[in-house]
Amino acid sequence: MKKLIILLTFLGLTACAQENMMELEGKVAVKGSEPHTYLSIKDSKSQKSYKIQNQAKFDLMQRQNQTVKLKAVLVKEAVGPGFPAVIEVIEVK
């Protein structure tokens, strides 16, 4: 019985971790006004914009106005207009 509970807990945690994983394809662009600019990607499938949290790690600033494929984890949900969802890039394909 103990082993079954541990197994179910592990499977539940694994499913939750994969739920936040996403693959995006779209154009990378700088958004916002001068003191508050940020790098974002607009997904071509869902038409949603996401703020990229760790762009320096993958040198994404050099890929402005290019279409890229990213594997990312959702860090924070969108709050409303002007506050897009935040992602952390894991891999650039």
C-alpha cells in the first residue's frame, strides 16, 4: 500500500512538471517603451505573446525579427493587458 501511494505521488508530480512545458514557434521582438523594454515571442499557433525571462543565456537578442522554435517552461501566467505570461527558455531548436 505504501509503495502504491509513493508511486501515485511520483506520477502526479511528473505530470505537473510536464504541464508547464511548451514548444513555441514565432517571431522574437523587443516590446515596451524605453525604460521598460523586454524580449518577447508571439506564438504563431495560439497568437499569444510571451515575455522571455532568460534571453541572455541563449543570445536571443541577436535573433530579433526572426522566426525561432523554442522549448520553454511557463513561469508566470498572464495578468492582463501589458503584463504577458513569462517563460524561461530551455532549448532553442
